[in-house]
Amino acid sequence: MMVSPSLEPIQARIATVQASLPPHVRLIGVTKKQPSSSIRAAYQVGIRNFGESRVQEALAKQTELADLSDITWHLIGHLQTNKARKAILHFDWIHSVDSLKLAHRLNELAKELARQPYCCLQVKIVPDADKYGFTLEELQAALPALNQMGHLRIKGLMTIPPLGSSTTEVEHIFQQAHDLAVKINSQSLDRLRISELSMGMSGDYSLAIAAGSTMIRLGTTLFGDRPT
């Protein structure tokens, strides 16, 4: 399949990023507000993981791209409980499990729908009024209950540094997330095992990789500015 000349820069940017990544890092193309044609262009050069922030927008693209059956879809935006059923049905990964209430609802629906989505727990390493997520104290208190959720495959942590953080602050946040995963894995939790770190976006993904990220979420670096 030929690609439109207007999409060639996307493929060139993707190739540059792919060549720089360690083999253990999964590249997720963030396609919020991007057309399905851009996803197809990325798919042609090997991207199989795509992240969407809004359930309804993702469902429309999934319909348009139904012939690309080996795409792994990641929900990376805040999930309202009234959209949880659709999220369970239509996403392979949910990165934004940001409260115990949401986790309980997802677990109930996963059981009902005979699904076992992979999940990341969204955590606020430092206080941030603009972000959703468990505080460190809330997450520690929730771990026993999360460990009992047998219909969710809780495999990762997701974190986003506050807007305006310095490079040093971002490095520290990512390192703390890595250390938190190690701490969780040292506890007697038979089901809950953290093997993935979803951290790093277009402006800071190299810092995230240096701290141990296994999944980076890149939008503008791959696709350019979002259409308005």
C-alpha cells in the first residue's frame, strides 16, 4: 500500500524514534485527534500500539481500522465510571486506573464480560491538582484490595510529571516511580506484580527510559501537532 506524501514525515519521524529505542521499550503512538489515515501510516512502519484518551473517539477509529486486527489499543486518558464498560470491551490496556473505586468497577465489569484487561495504576508521585491518580499513601492503602481483583491484570504503574517540572524534578519523579514498583513487588502480593512502567511522553521520554520506563506514549514527536 502506498502512503500519501503528506504522511511520509510521520513515517520518517517514527523510524528515527524506533532506531533510538532499547528493545524492551514499547512505543505507543498517541493518536488523540489524529485521523485514521495517520494511524495507518504509522502501522505501515511497524507501530502496533496506539493510545487514545477518549473512549468515543477511539471507538470510531477502531471501526474504521477494523481490518488491522493486530493493533493493541491503550486507553491513556481519564476514565469515567460510566465509560468503564466500553473501555473493558474495546481496549487491551487501561493505563489510567486512578482510584480504588474505578478499579472495583472495572473488576466487576471484567468478570461480567469475561475479559481480563491489562491495567496500570496511575499514581501521583508528587502532589498535582491538575492530575488524577492515587497518592502514594492511597496506593499503599489500596494494595491489599487491588491484589484481590482477579479479573484485572494489574501489571504496571503510570505517572505524568506536573506541567512545568524541571529536568531534575522529572528525573526524580521517574526514579521514584521505578523505586515504587520495586517496593510493591517486595510485598507479599500474590496477584499484583508490577512489570511495566508507563512513563515518558514527547518532551521527556528519554529521561523516562533512563529511569526504567517500559512504555512511552508519544504523540507530537511522531505525528506532529494535533489538528485543531
